[in-house]
Amino acid sequence: MSVPLLSLQGLTKAYPGVVANDTVSFDIGEGEVHALLGENGAGKSTLVKMIYGLVKPDSGKMLLRGQPYEPAEPRQARADGIAMVFQHFSLFDALNVAENIALGMENPPEMRDLAARIREVSETYGLPLDPYRTVGDLSAGERQRVEIIRCLLQDPKLLIMDEPTSVLTPQEVEILFKTLQKLQSEGTSILYISHKLEEIRTLCDHATILRLGKNVGECTPSETSARDMAELMVGSSLQTPQRGARDFGEVAMDITGLSVPAPSAFGTALKNVHLTVRKGEILGIGGVAGNGQDELLGVLSGETLTEADAVKLHGQPIGKLGPTARRKLGVLAAPEERLGHAAAPDMSLTENAMLTGSVREGLEKNGFLDWGKTKEFAERIIKAFDVRTPGPGNAARSLSGGNLQKFVIGREVLQDPDVLVVNQPTWGVDAAAAAAIRQSLLDLAAKGAAVICISQDLDELMEISDSFAALNEGRLSAPREAAGLTVDEIGLMMGGAHGMEVAHV
Amino acid sequence: MIRLEKRPQPSRAWSMATPLVAVLATMIFGGLLFAALGKPPVEAIRTIFWEPLFGEFSFYYRPQLLVKGAPLVLIAIGLSLGFRAGIWNIGAEGQYIMGAICGAGAGLAFYPAESFLIFPLMVVAGALGGWAWAMIPAVLKTRFGTNEILVSLMLVYVAEQFLASVSLGLLKNPEGFGFPGSRNLQAWDSAHNAELIAGTGMHWGVVAALIAVIFAYVLLNRHMTGYHIRLTGEAPRAARFAGVNPTRLVLFCLGTSGALAGLAGLFEVSGPSGQVSIDFNVGYGFTAIIVAFLGRLHPVGILLAGGLMALTYIGGDIAQSNLQLPAAAIQVFQGMLLFFLLAFDLLTNFRIAIGKPEVA
Amino acid sequence: MDLSAINPVLLIASLMVAATPLLLAAIGELVVEKAGVLNLGVEGMMIVGAIAGFATAVESGSPFLGFIAAAIAGAALSILFAILTQFAQANQVASGLSLTLFGLGLSALMGQSYVGVKPPRMGDIHIPGLSDLPVIGPILFGHDIILYFGIILTAAVWWMLKYSRIGLVLRAVGENHDAAHALGYKVLKIRLAAIMFGGACAGLGGAYISLIRVPQWTEGMTAGIGWIALALVVFASWKPWRALLGAYLFGGVTVVQLNLQAAGVAIPVEYLAMSPYLITILVLVILSADKSSAPAALGRNFHASR
């Protein structure tokens, strides 16, 4: 066998309280698409950060084409032909496309030449982009194109892609895969990080599976069933949520002709949104992040006020009521961002229980707070939702993502809502916690509550929702019955390919 | 290699200990500064921290602690509410001045009548004066999104000019032989904020400061408004989600701190200082910022910090006359204290790790 | 009242002098804020620069050395701010305030023996022919060298931010420090450099007040100019040329009100003296509606976690 492009040998990296990577070894061959598979918290991102020079390993070594490879910083990694497309945090909203790309290059050419190269490369690979547009105005898919082109301009030998499809519609995913296959045919190796098994089976030649920081197995995805890979990844067989048959009652909440201007320079305006959700029904709202999800949640929770009769609860106008008044009426919500929106990071779980529980749980009287009762409420959430923490006195930020999310969802579910709105309820959460959260939403609906679940995870929505609609650039598609929807239909509801085209092979 | 590691949650022990560590560090570096100025460092530190409390003339200085501490605590309590919510009123000096002018003005309108109603009227007018001055940045912030830091500070300079103007004009003592400054309120029983118990320094301002401490404690720990204040400071988006109305909160925090600063000004001008004059204000409004932080924005902490800061003022005066330590040295000393406090505050949220990270 | 005593040529010339300390401090702070850092200690750094420059100039007899010392002093003080905010992760608002309080005390201490002393004069440039032209001569060609330096600095900062690689990186850091870090840029080092540049500029601005504008030393002589410079950065929407325009506008207000005071206008002196501060507030109100050009990471601390 020839010398692999990159060989990782016994990489270990520990943080206080957790070993992120424990003697991880594997090889990536030349021109190979290699999948790195694992749950949230399995140590995938620490591993790629080591390859990209952002984090130094405690022990172990890397060989690039047989030569020792110890990047001190990303600059050096890039000079050695390693490029990375990030999942988050790597673009500058206020700068234009060309400036963003120049920042990721060692010796960028003059702006005018760079712009021309961007046009050229973007057309070759079917990723059309205007170099002079401000990045903040781009859609999630377009932003990803910026990152990919930033990498391609450096002729990388190894392209690292971190969960690239989470921001794409199914049609866009297909086109992305064509682009990646073209790159592979040109000899570029790709390290593809994901937890989506079907994608990996379509695209990847080889897969390494991480669990709790350890390499727990390797396989050839095309020859391995998704179920086997899932069990390797999670370590045990998973329960799929139980959904009982339910009858829908009358309409609980409806929104008619709602339009809201964008709240900030780079926010999304909601345009003529209609939706209804009945008692006992779960309405799934799909769509790529950044298409108005946060804004829609704000309108439903009462953080954003609208015309009174744009939002109605049991036929009564509530558009002008704030979050507290809506809670009193039984409309509860759990926003996407756990730290800083759904919960205050430095406050204790007890204090965070007060955050939304004060009205319905009777935790305040004439403005004075009953901390004893609040602590009991927090303890109830911890117990009912199996939140792993030493106690309700601990700060929210000390909890892992999955545990805090269980706390946040549990806090709303236990208050017995008439209507519950959740945004990305299982984002960044491990599989066991995600399953528990989905089950709790199903149980809540079975008790007769109306649930609106906004999520990017289409598998999740297909698993739990009764009807399905999608957000695209602030518009909501007409809802359809979820059962029997094909991936293609869903993709079209999400906006299709957004002007992407297949790479010119 | 020294690295910072974020603690999973803030350390309670360090949160209490940092002010003490900061005071110690300030004593050490302050001592070095005094030595550099050619003064005996240990003697200077002892003069500042020991002399007013236990020295030969402590019978005179101890009451002064209350006199100097009360306005600092009163103002700092108000500021701390806003600071906790991320609302930065740094113009307390201006509100202090306007409170004094309005309070004294309301009283002097009735001169020389004697009535038990005059002093309460002055108190209300003083609070209103400070409140109104603070409402300018508050309303501009809520209506137009104007930065309250800059506006409240600009208004300090405006208030100082206004003070000069009334000292020389509107409120000038007609029997003052042309000297600037108002009538002496100490000499007018109805308006005099006299000592409640002779020789203790205990005046109405001290009472007000203690009430403010209790009020703030209850508000922050037991009341929804206080919870909302803390929530807004920690996570503004979560506060919106919880149902906090940011506009009302800005008006409440700035208004309360303005009113308390105004009260402090009124008690000062009707008591210890005695008259509205061009330079009756000595920077309490700014020093109170240090007091608020040194007290960790906690009401009880502020009470202690106010006492400590009053000590450095009095001790500084003694050191000035005994050791010819320049007055500015005390100002540097106080500034240093805030520096060290902010620096050591790091230990509340971070752990300093030396060498390789340990594996747990 | 005699308004005819006001000479428009001298008025414009002195307006430029009044504007220069503001301009220097504002350009420095603009760069700091572009890097995503809010340093409210401008007033403190200015006043320390004012006394450091003054003392050095008096002791050495060279105003030029004075300006160098002022820049060093301002930068040195700004390092304290950098330690607090960049290393110790302290709140930037509180740290900036502490810098100002500390600076005011420190300058008073340093300046005790310099009250009432006359500093050496820094001569105005004289270009034969040009400087002697009527009207244009005194306005354009008859100033001290630091005033021109301020204008050149504005141009340099504008060019750097707009066209240079370092400017692009600086803006990137101010826009999204996490992304800049992920791309391998040294966020803290870049911010430290920006903070020190801001400190040096504020120091120069302070020394301009004590050595040229007034020229003498009095306690607290910056009288809020550092704070007005902060407001000016907002006014300028973080654009250097607008900062220049704003500085001249405020310089104009200051000079006009001083001239009106001297001319004995029927408005009391105190109300005239208030005017620059009131106008600052007014301008802030008018311009604060649009915050879109503010750097997105302004005032937020960066800590590289895993």
C-alpha cells in the first residue's frame, strides 16, 4: 500500500474533566473521501482542530505523506495543503465575499484579480457567487459556498468539511456531492464529518467512528448498514420514539398574513406567514437555518409583538401580548440558543427555573419571589427529565449541551402548556438525550397540547410531526400531511437548489 | 506555561475574596508609590487605615466615616442596580449636583420661614432633581438608542457649569458680601440636616443610605424587578424571553440611581457642606463607581466598601497634614484599588493553571 | 458686545488648533474600536499624556521630545487596560472607567510641581511665500507640525483600513473574533497593538492641549475632551474622514463659544461653556439611530476555549 496522505497516530487531547481524544489513530489515503462519524461530544471537532493547527495534541503524532506534521497554527496547516470548511464561526458578516476569502489565504492577490478568480472557480464548480456581495446578506447555503471556494483557491490536498449538509436543502446536498466527487476525481482527499449515516453511505470510501473520544471502529460505508454504523456510534441500540394514535382537536393557535420586518441588519423578515396548529397535533417546520426560524419563534413566544389579530389563540387575538401574558394563557416556548436565550449561563438552575416558570408555577406573589418553591420546581424538572447535575444550585453553563437542553424543554413541558413552540430542540444534543426530548414532545401532544417544532433536522421532523411546512427566506410553505412526503417534495418546499448548479465536469 | 481555564461556574469563595486581595495589593503597591514619593510607606499606610479608626484623634475621625461614607453608599447603591443590568450611569456626579441645587433651591424659596415641612420638601426636591437629570440619558436611550455612558457624562460638565451659574446668580446669598455661594443652610434650623445624635456623624443621609442598602438587598434577592435586573445583565436575550421590558428597566435603573445621587447631594449641601457653592462637590459621584465595584455590586458589599473608601478619604487627609502626602496620591490609590479589583476578579470565573492541563 | 472683534481668519486657524487634540484621540479610538475593543479610558490616557508631555518638554526644553514622551505614556497606560480586558477578561466599560479615574489621579500627582510653569514653545512652520499669503497663509500654512501630523494620520488610518492587509485583518477581528481565531489570526495580539496605538494617539492629543493649545498645566485640563472624542467616533460612523469633519465641527463650536465669551455676548459665560457638551449630546441623539456600521464584536471579550 502506498503512503497515506495523512496518518494520525495515537492522538490524545485532554481538557479538565474530560478526555476529548484518547489515542486516536487512522489514515486518510490520497484521493479518498474519509468519513469521521460520531455523536455530538464524541471528540470529532477536537480532532479536526488538531489537524488544522488550532489545538495542539498532548501526545501522539501526525504524518503528512510520511513526513512529521506538527502545525503550530492554521496558517501552517494551510501552507501544507490542508483546508477546512467550518460549520460555524468563520465568516465576517460585514465584509464582502472577496475580503472574506482573502482573509483565509496566505498571499492573496490584488482584490481585482482575486474577484476574477472567485468568479472563475465558482463557475467551474457550480457554486455561483458574486465576489462583491456582503456576506451578511447571503443565505446559509451561499455562505457555505464562500467557505468552500476559500478552500479551493488554495488547491488543497486535504479538504476538511464539518457537517456541511446541515445548512443545505436536499437538492443542494446533491449538488454539493457532485462538487465533492469532482474534487475527488482531481485527486483531493476529503475528511467528511457528519452524523448523518445515509450521506456517508452515498459519498464516502471509508469511515472512522469515534465514541467518547476513542476510535471504536472503521468500516467501508457502502458495505455496512446504517443500523450497524449507528450502533457503533452510539454504543447501544436506540429506542425509536413511540407515537400513539392521536385525535386532533380544534385549532389551538393560528397565524394569518403575518409580516414582520427584519429585526437587525442581517436578520430575516417574515413575509405573509400563515399557519394553524390543532390540539394534539405536532406541526413540524423545516428549513435551512437563517431563513426566519428565530424570528418566527420570537413572534410566537411574544418577544416580538405584532398586530393583535395576526396571532390568535383559540380565536382570541394575542399578537400584542408579551411573553409573560402569553405564558399565563398557556403559550410556552423554548428558543434554539440554550446559553443566553433559553437560559442565563451564570445563573443557577433554580434561578433559570424562575425565568419562565414564575407565572404558571405560582413562584411569585405581588412581585415577591418564592425561592423555596422555585427550587422544588427545578428539582422536579431535574428528576422528570433525568438532567445530570449535582443539584439545582449549579450554574446553567456547567451542564453539557444535552443536559441543559433537557432542562430547558422539561421546564416548559412540565408547565403543562396548551401550545408549545420549540426551535431546534435537539441541536448539538447526544442521541440518547435527543430521543428523550422527542418522546416528551410526543407525550405532550398525546395529552392534547398543540406543538410547533421548528427544526433543521428533517429526520427528526419526519419522526414526530403530523404535518410539515418549511421556511424559506422568511416565507412559510403551505403545510402538508407529513406521512408520505418524499425527500424531493420536502426539498422543494425548502426552496430547492437556490440557484446552485451541478459542477461542470 | 500559564493558562486560563474557565471555571464551570463562578467561584463563590473568590468572589468574596477578591476585594480583600485587591485591598492588600493596593496597600503594597500604594506603599511603593508613597516610598517613591519619598514618604515612609508603612507609616503612610498605617496613617490611612489605622489612624482614623484607632488613632489619638479617632473620636473626631470616626463620625467623619459616616459623613463621608453615607453619600458614597447612597450613590453606589443606585449605580449598582444599573451596572448589574448593563446600564451604565456614570454621570452620578451631575445628578448629585442637580439634586443639591434643586433641594437647596426648594428650601431657600421659603427662607427665612421656619417649618418642619421645609426639610422634607427639600428631600423630595433633591431626589426629583437627581431623578430628572438622570432621566435625560434614560429617555434618550429608550427613545433614540443614544449611548447613556456618554450622555450621562456630558451632563456632569453641564451640571458643573449650571452649578457655577446658580452659585453666582440665582442662589447667591444676598447677604454674602458678593462672595459666590448660597446662604448657609446650617444656620437655618428648618433646612439644616443636623446630626441626629450629637458627635456621631449620624445625619439623615446616613439613615437614607442604610435604608437604601436594605431596599436594594430585598429588591435584588426577593423581588421580580431585581431578578429582571440581574437577568438583563447576565443574558439580555434571555431577559427579553422572560418578559422583561427593557425600556421600563432602563427608566427604573437610571431613575433610581439619579434619585439616590440627588438625595446624597441634598443631604451633603444641607449638612456637612452647608451651602451650594461652586466647588461643594468633591467627586463622590465618581468615587462611588469604585465603591460599587469594590462592593461587588452587592448591597452589603457596597456598605463595607463605602466605609473603606471613606477611610481612605479621611486617612488621606490625615496623611496630607501629617506626612505632606499629596492629595492626588490618594486619588491614585483609589484608582489603583479598582484596577486590582478588576484584575483579580479574573479568579472568580477562571482558574489559573500552570503547566500542562491535568487529566481528570 | 462687539462681534466685529472676531476675526474670521484667526477663528478658522484657531478652530484647527482646537480640533487637533480631539482628532488625534478620536482617530486612535477609532482604530481600537475597529478591532472590537471599547476603551472608555481615553480621557485618562489624554491627561496622562498631557502631563507626561508637558513635564518632558519642560525638563528637556524640547516640545518634540515632549510629544514622544506623551505617546509613550498614553500607550503605557493603555497597556494596563489591555491587561485587564484582554488577559484578565474584565468588563471593558468598567476597565475603561478605572483607567480614566486612575489617569486623572496620576496626572494630578505627576503635575504638582508643574503648575504655573511655562513650557517651551513649539514653533509654527513657515514656508516663505505660502505662509505669508493673506487668509490662506495663516489657515493652511502657518501651524505647528503636530497639527499636520494629525491630518496625515487620518489619511494613513483611512488608507490602512480600506486597502491594506493589516487593516482587513483588524476589521475582521473587530467583526467576529471567533472566526478570526479559527482562521489562525492572533486576536489578542492584534487587539493589544490596536489598544496601544489608541493610547499613543490619546497621549499625543493630551500633550497637544498642554503644550500648544493652552499652553500650561492645570489639573483636569482635558475637561472631557477624551469623552467627546469617544462620541466623535460614533458620530463618524467609524470612518476616519468623518472623524476629521466632526473634530473640526466641535473645534468650531469650542472656538466660537470662547470668542463669544470674549466678545461679551449677553449669554452668561456658564451657558456658553456648556455648549460643546450639549451639542455633543444633540449629535449623539441625531446619529445614534444608525448603528449598522459599528464593529459587531465591539466591547466583547475574547477567550479561546477549546
